[in-house]
Amino acid sequence: MPQIRVRFFAAAREAFGTKECTATAATIDELIATLTKDAGAEATTVISRSSFLVNAIAATDPRAALGEGDIVDVLPPFAGG
């Protein structure tokens, strides 16, 4: 399975307690499952509401394949203006 670099922004960074980690996953769905497996309720809630970028491109299909070395950005909803 591919090794993925995950970057957390805003509320996701706070919920996961880090700005970056690595994970092993073949799809966004698998990545979400991996990240939330041992996470608390806040992190699970934040990630369920987040959008994802794979190598700076919006990930619209959570079952699309991830590749070795891909960078996935976790972007929770933003407010303000």
C-alpha cells in the first residue's frame, strides 16, 4: 500500500494535534478510516466534514487511487471573510 503524506489545516490541525503525518492508504476512504481509527470524537467529526486535496487537486472521488508519495491536504470548512 502507498505511503501518503497528510497535511492538516485549521481545525483539523487542532483536532489531530499535528500539522502533518504519514499514513498508509490506497484511497481517500481508506485514509479516513486509518486516520480516525484511534482518533477522538473531535478529530472524527472534523475529518467527516473536511474536503481533501491530492497533490493540490480537489479529490471528488473518495475511492480514487492514491499513489506512493502523494500529498493529501485535509481542509475543514472555513468561515470568515
